[in-house]
Amino acid sequence: MDDKHANDDQQTKELDQQYALFRLWLISPQAQVNPHLGPEAMIEEAMWMAWKEGYRYGKHQKNPARTK
């Protein structure tokens, strides 16, 4: 049980790092080059947040682990 919890914490840390990089990319000059990226980037960020929250709580799995 502790191993699974530690693994979840590790996955969460990795996702948080990926999200931090994603945020940095959103405000980077490369992201600003395309004038149409404004709303698209916001939508992408919202999708990323929704996916991340779903992933964190196991909603991405077809059969999420049952709590005993």
C-alpha cells in the first residue's frame, strides 16, 4: 500500500513538472508567434488541467482501483 502511495506521489510530481514546463511554453516567445494561439492555448491548458485532474484521481482508467 505504501509503495502504491509513493508511486502515486511520484506520478503526481512528474505531472506537476510537466505542467510547469507546459505553462512555461505557453508564455514563451515561441507560443506568442502565432496570433491565433490565444484562445487555442487557453483551451489546451483547460484540457491539460482536466486530464491531469482525471489522471490524478484515476478517472483515466477503465476500471479504477476499488477502495477497500
